[in-house]
Amino acid sequence: MGRVRVLSDDVISLISAGEVIENPSSVVKELVENSLDAGATSVEIAIQDGGKLSIGVSDNGSGIIKEDVPLSILRYSTSKLETKDDIDSITTYGFRGEALASIAAVATLKITTRASEEEVGTHLVSRVGEKPSISEKARTAGTTIEVSDLFSKVPARQKHLDDSRTEGRRVHTAVMRHAIVRPDVGFRLSRDGEIIMDCPAGQSAGDRVLSLWGSEVSKGLEDVDYSRDMIRVTGFIVKPPASRGNRGREFFSVIRRPIEDSRLSKAVEAAYSTLLMRGRFPIVCLDISLDVSRVDTNVHPAKREVRIANIDEVVDVVASAVKNALFATGEVVDTKDLTSFPGLAEEAASTRTFVESSETDRPIETRPALLEHLSLIEESDLELLSETLDIDILDGEFRIIGQFDKLFVLLEFGDDLVFIDQHAVHERILYERLKDRLDAGSVVVQELLEPIVLTLNPGDAERIVELSELLGKLGFEIGTFGGNEILVSALPDVLGRLASENELLSIIDRVLDLGEEMGVEDFMDEVVKTTACHSAIKAGMTLGPDEIRNLLVEMADTPNRYYCCHGRPSIAKIKRQTLDRRFGRTRPDAIDRYKSRHGIK
Ligand code: ADP
Ligand code: MG
């Protein structure tokens, strides 16, 4: 009897529907998960042209019996779920019976498979809009799935794929996400014929991490095994200076199911915050095991997120686990917790688990639903710029849209809507400039026509006079008449332009706050920061087009422009295609614009 069946309508209605296939990496993710669900111990992935030309995934798993092959590509056909009750106890990656159908709807799909109990294999070819053909074909037990012509019949989606390098990188990350939590399974990935990942089956967790991350991490790798409140966090973190320019090496899993969760990312980044430069991200892979009844899978269509009851508590334990590994020299780790709920250890080691996503991340399914939920734009739509995600104002065409709320400068840049926090970015510009000049000993001093006299507490005045030599290096000329008054007769020129007595007092206050035990270098850096902050264009200042243009030109030459010097982001963008998606638009006109911009006929 066949194993694959089409789900009944009442089960279908419980399943979180939505777009499963966005790009080559989502195809690869689904195919790899199918291989793992089939019990494969070896999975080989090959992509051409970032997966845009072709994707192949081969495994040595259970295979699909002949009569099930045509069923497997139908929507809601699965061997993994039968009744409503099964949804609450999903132990496989897949359960919706949607992936192969979704792929077959937008690409040419070829399946070559042989179930171990059958003599001869089956070959299916499915092309968009055509009836699939089936024939016999020899194969060792297992399954090979080949996907080509992705989105060739859906040009609007095809045009939105990124260049091959970017898509290829995404595929690499997607495979890594699974490979890192399944050291028992062998993974090999090749890109245009070149092998870029080759991990043998049956590695230890540590060996697997080293074979995936290699020399990048070998020095700083630290084990994590931390438990609290029935939550156990295991895996690895890498101590700085090793770090990345983006979140591509932050791997999280819940009971060995890879997930993405910005709350976990932020908590881990906060734990690292004093160790990493702004704009750098940690390298970690952390698995969270907890009572399975706290975890729910059936929310995100691509199953990238899970819903965890009491997520705050979990986030907190993860942050402690990371801090412990980074800083502590032997905080007591309470592992006896785990023995108090039976089955957890086995559960953690098992490959088949289940997961769910949070309410706010619930995907928008249909257009009417979208209109009801007016929260169209989500935080994740906003992409913070960084070294690896940049816009080159000097190089590209841009249009100044204007200012929003006298704080954000809005630009149209290519296909993106760009937001610049005028204060944050100006603060960074001034900081870098002042610091350069300080380092070069060429601070520009602006003499004041009329010195400013500030009245302070006697102790504070004395302290400022003590510091006047250091402050002098930055361009502050400070004298005293004795007593409570100090006399400021010159300022760094960056400050001069916007100086007011109040700004100056704020800077002096900050200087007085700085601890006496602080080293000279840190002290100067703090003063440069506060000077930059108080000299920068403020929120609430109206900027004209020329001022905006000047700001942009200065910004383009400034290092670390993605963050103000207190670490807040300064530039972000929303992709046009994200807006299209959120507004439920398809864009025939945009395709023409895209073609003409890129000279495509
Ligand atoms: P789901 O994984 O949610 O069941 P899919 O569309 O991904 O849905 O797959 C449909 C069915 O095809 C699976 O339930 C499984 O029976 C079969 N299948 C797909 N890929 C493989 C594979 N690599 N090995 C064995 N069976 C597979
Ligand atoms: Mg599947």
C-alpha cells in the first residue's frame, strides 16, 4: 500500500499556508529536509548559477515507492501526517505535503527514486503546465530531485532573484543550517562543479563546526552547555576578534530544528556587545532543548520560525549561556535540571521534532486578509545597512524624496527606499573626522570672539581645569579665574558651527561623568563621541535639498557610516519588492522598468 496520501480538507485548513518557494535556497531547504525526513545519512547538493540554472539534491534515504511518486507532487500530499491530531506531534521537518507541489508549480522537477523494497526505480518529469511523465529507471535506493528553470514561467519572480553569487551564498547558508545540527549526516555541496562543503557522516559536533567554519574560528571556539529552568543550551560560540559583517553565522535551533529568531539574535549580540566593534556580528551555533510541549511548529509556511511558550525566559537563558561562555571562569552549570523531565535527552538527540512561529510573524496569506491586517510593514522588512549591504550614493542614481518627521532623510535609490537618520549619520561623520584630526595632531581650533563663561560647582570646575590640557588637544581652550567659573575661549571647529552654551554644558557634564580611573585613550574617545553627538544635526531640524546633498556626500566618504558612535543604526532600506509583496502587487510595469534600466530587451 502506498504511503503518500492527500490530506483531507479539515487537516488542510489547520495548516499554515503561504509561499514556500522564494528562491533557490528555499528549494534546497525543502529538498534537504525531505532527505533528512527519509532517514538519509548522506545528502549531496549541487547548484549551478546560484541555483537559478539548476539544483540537484541526492540522498540515500528510504526512497519513494512507484505508486506514490505521482502523488508526492500533488498539493497537500504527504506520508508524514494523516489526521488532525498528528499536527500536535510532528516529528518530521515536513508535514504539509506542500514543498514538491510548490516547486512543481514554478519549475521543472525531475524525481529519480527507488524505495529499498522495490527492484527498479521510478523517474518522473514534471514541467509547468504539462502532465507529468513517468518511467522506470535504475537507481540505488534513495532519491534524487532535480529542479531547473526556476520561475521561468513566472518572470516577475525570476527578475527578483538576486545575482548568482548572492543566491549561491544563501544556498550555502541554508545547507549549513542543517549540516551544523546534524553532524550524524554527511553533507556535500557543490557550486558550478566546485565542492564548497564536504562533511562526512558521523562527525562529532565539534568536528562538524570546525569543518564548516574552519580556520575562521579555530582560535576562539568555546563549548556551550548551560541549563537553567528546564532549558538547556548547547553548541558553540566563537570569541572575538573573529566576527562577521552580518548575521550569516548566527545559527539557532530548537531541539535541533534550525530556526531564525530576531529576539535570540539580539540577545546574543547584546551579550557580545562590549567585545565586538559596531557593525560586527557574532559567530555562534546554539541549540535549545526544552520540553517539546512548549514548542509549536505549524505557523511559518517555510517553517523557519517556531513559537515557543514563554520565549522571554528562553531568550534570557540563551543570553546567560553566551555570557557564561564568553566571560565566566566556571559559573556552576546546573545540568541536573534535565533529568527532571524524562525523555529530553533522547528528544534532543532525535532528528525529528516539531516547531511554530509567533503571532506577529504570521504570514499574510491572501489579499483580503492583508487588507484586514494593516500592519503591512514588519520590522524584518527594514534592512539595516552594513559593510556587506551598502548603497553607494556616489556611484548610483538617487533621488531625494525629502525629510520625514524632521529626522529621517528619505531617498529613492535604485529599487530601494532608503531611510537615513540625519542625527545618527551626522554624528558618525563628525566623530570620524574629529578622531582623524586628533590622531594626526591637526585638530582645527575655532577662537571664539567672545569667550563663554560657565559657572560650575567648585569641585567640578577644578576637575575641568585639571583636564584642560587633554581637552586642549581636541580644541577646547579652557581657563579659569579660580572659583566656580571656567572660561572657554576656543572650541573644536566642528562644534563651533552649532555651539551654544547649553551644548557646551552638556559636553562638560559628560566629561565630568567619565570616571577618573579611565585610561587617556578611552577618555578622549568618549569626549570625541559626546562632542560629535552635541555638534551633529539634531532630530527636529529642517534640512533643505542642498543640506541633504552635502550630508550624503560626506556620508559616502565616512567609515562605519552604518552606525552612530553609540551603536545605533543610521541607514536602512526597504526593497521595492518587499513593498510589492506587502501590498499584494504584481508589477508588470516594473518588469519593463527593470528591463530598460538594465538594458534587457
Ligand atoms: P512533506 O515533506 O510536507 O510531506 P513534500 O511535498 O516535501 O511534503 O513531500 C511530499 C512527499 O514526498 C513526502 O511526504 C514524502 O513521502 C515524499 N518525499 C519527498 N522527498 C523525498 C525523499 N527525498 N525521500 C523519500 N521520500 C520523499
Ligand atoms: Mg517536505
